Amino acid sequence: MVFVLGSGSPRRLELLKQIGVTPDFIRSPDIDEAPRAGELPRSYCSRIALEKLISVETDTDCVVLCADTTVAVGRRILGKPTNAAEAETFLRLMSGRRHRVITAVAVRGRDQIWSKDVVSSVKMKVLSGREIDSYLALNDWQGKAGGYGIQGPASAFIPWIKGSFTGIVGLPLAETARLLETAGMKIWK
């Protein structure tokens, strides 16, 4: 069975390796990820994962996996910041507060689509101006929803989580393994 990862995220590739899955091909979908007016974070994230999945063209005998991760403060969606100033705005908004990290996974195989979203709660400590400036200077915020990655230097900002750590990183492994097995893939080959 041919497995296609519809994501250019190095974090998702590493996470899949943890469950013994290596894609035969990697195809990064190119879609418009702008939220629709009034769209809620969870439905937005699920819609984007599904749109990514639909946009990846493959043969019919392939299993394709796409995912999307979104950070939400209340109803506000914090996507990938376009610059350091936006990343700073996101960090200041989350400083001292809880926020949600939503990762939606969509899998296509055998002419069917399966999907699952996982919501985790994350508490960020109160950040000083020095901490924010130092973190921004590392450029670790680039390409990460909410402007931070829990698996890197920003882990020092996170004293508490409730939910899936791998979901916060970008791919909830328990749910992903189940979806891939449902699509006919063998995990832990």
C-alpha cells in the first residue's frame, strides 16, 4: 500500500516515524487557509484538514493523510504568524492564559474519508518582555500555529497541558494510528 503524507511539516514526519510509519511520498497541499467570517476554531481546523486532503491528487490505491493545527484563544484563531510582530501579538495574548490547540487529521483510502479532531488545553506562564524578545530572536515561531512550538524552546513557557502532547506538536498519534489502520495500513511494520 502506498502512503502519501500531505504535509511539508518536519514535525509530522518525525511523529509518524514514532509509530513506524514512513511515507512513500510527501506532497504539500497548497490551499487558501484563511478563516471564513464567523468560523469557529474547531470547525475551521477540520475544514482545512479536509480541504488539504481533497487537494492532494493520488492514485486510487493510495492512503493519504493530511492534518491542520490551530491555536485558539476563545473564538479567535491564531494561525501561523506572518512576521515577528504578529508572533509577539500572539504570545502576549496567550501570556498567563489558557488556550486551546486543535489538530484535525483527515485520511483517505479505499474511496473513503475518515477524520478526527483533537482538542488540548495549554497554559502559558506570564511572559516577560525579555522572554518574548529572546524567543522571537530565535525565529522558532516561524511556521508554527500560535507562534510557538511546545517541542522546542517555548516548552519553558508551558507549565501545564491537558490533552494530547503529540496533538499539540501537530499530529495526535493515538488517533492518527487508528485512522491509518482503519484505512488499511499496517502500523509498526
